[in-house]
Amino acid sequence: MQRGILFPGQGAQFEGMGRDWADAFPVAKATFAEADDVLGFSLTEKIWSSGDDVNRTDVAQPGIYTVGVAIVRVLRERGLDTKAAPMTAGLSLGEYTALWCAGGIDFADGLRLVRLRGEAMQDASEQIPSGMLSLMGADEEQAIKIAAVGSAHGICAVANLNAPGQIILSGEHAALEAAAAAAPEHGVRRTRPLVVAGGFHSECMRPAADRLKAALAEVDIRTPEIAFVSNVTGGPTADPSTIRDQLAQQVCAPVRWEQSMRWALAQGIHSFLEPGPGEVLAGIMRKIDPEADVASAATPQKLED
């Protein structure tokens, strides 16, 4: 049975992530050493030491990416043929790990991109005070109407369409406050502000998208060897120039994760593997299709199980 391969995005990070893999497998340890060398500083020190560094956008993004690559390299050594996988996708940041897994980008190039992406998004967050708001139990139509109310007070947009009842808005603080106040009028009784640096996947991130677009123009992106599903469209993209454009668009565009997963399910893919810190995507999939199977490779122990 071949599984689709899914990679988590920002929010999956935690202090010490990946260290158990580095301790257990030489190829994982070498991957972290390679990341430190490429970046010119000790990423491992920042994600493995105590403190809040791991939660900084400019650290979490390269950290999560590197953990995903390290785990896949271990799995490949143990017989996983990623070229035989029916598809791969990643949630927001995870899209870069998915592109690497599909053979569309080199590890070092992807790592430099996600480091820049994290820095650019951190900078954009500091330029425009902004955040994200979860609409508990909302559907897309409700979310669009609530976002429209918020837009009268500043930038406000639908940012994540993750699963039924799991939709997130993004924007400036005043706009999100107005959206939260209006939510009950549109049938959404509960909202929850997210603990994030800024308004990801909205126009608040336009400066970051522009920086990323310039960097992407200088990077070699190849045709993926397996189906690579885009956050922007919710379907597969194979053309390298289109992938490059969509990766830049993705910073301000909504993440169409539910649509991506429904595309996979419609192809008859009902089994998936989640190599990365945490098991966020398995939880989301349960809301999309409770019958789908998502195997976790979050820890070496999970691998043995």
C-alpha cells in the first residue's frame, strides 16, 4: 500500500524537535549538521535549547523543514520509496518539504528559502500589527461574510480552509476584533485568537511575498517526480514556473488544505504518512474523512510502532 505523504506547517514546532531522530539515526544527525552549515549558524542550538527561539517564525520555519527532511531520509534508508508515493502536499510552510520530497527542489535551496520566508514574514508582522482568528464551526460562506465585516476596519481575509469547521481569518488587529464581534450574527458563536506573530496568508504579508518572489526567481525548481498538490489551487501543479509563482502567492493567499485533501481522496488515496513534528495533519484529516488513515512518523518510537 502506497501512502500519500503530508508535511505539517508552522505551529507544529516544539522545543527539542528532531533531536530524538538525530540521536537515533546518523543520516538524521547529518541532516541537521548540513542545515547548520548551509545557514551559517546553529539551527540545532536554537530548536533544541530551552527558551522561546523555536517559536520565532524565522527559526520555526527552517526548523520544521529540516526535521521533515531528516525523517524522510531515515524512512528512505529503511525502504520507503518516495517516488512511488501517489502524491505529496504540505500545509503552508510544509509545501516546501513536500516539494523537496517530490524531487522538485534541493534541500539546501529549500532551506535557504524557508529561512528567508520566515525572516520576511517576521519582518512583515512587525511592520503591520496583525494576527489570526479561528472561527469555530464556520463554513466558507460564513467566513467570507465575517471577513467582509472585518475588512471595513483594515486588512481581513480568509486565510486557512483546513477542514469542516476549521477556518481561520487573518488580518490587522482592529479588523479581526470587528470580525469576532460580528461572528455571532453570522451563526458562528465561538472565535479564538491564535498565538502567532502576524496575519499570515493575508495582504499583511505582501512585503514578505515580494521578497520571496525575488528569491524564488533565483532558485532551480524542477518538475516534481510525483503529484505535488498546491495550497493555492487545492490541486496538483507540475510546471516549475507555475510552482514558483504559487509559492510566492501562497504567502498572501488562503491555504486550501481541505480542497487539497479532497482532491487526494477523489483519486482513491485514503492512506497517508505524516513525517514531521507532531500529528497535526492526522487530526485535521479526521475532520475531513474519519475513514482515512494517517500514519504518524513524528518520533522514532512511532516509526517502530
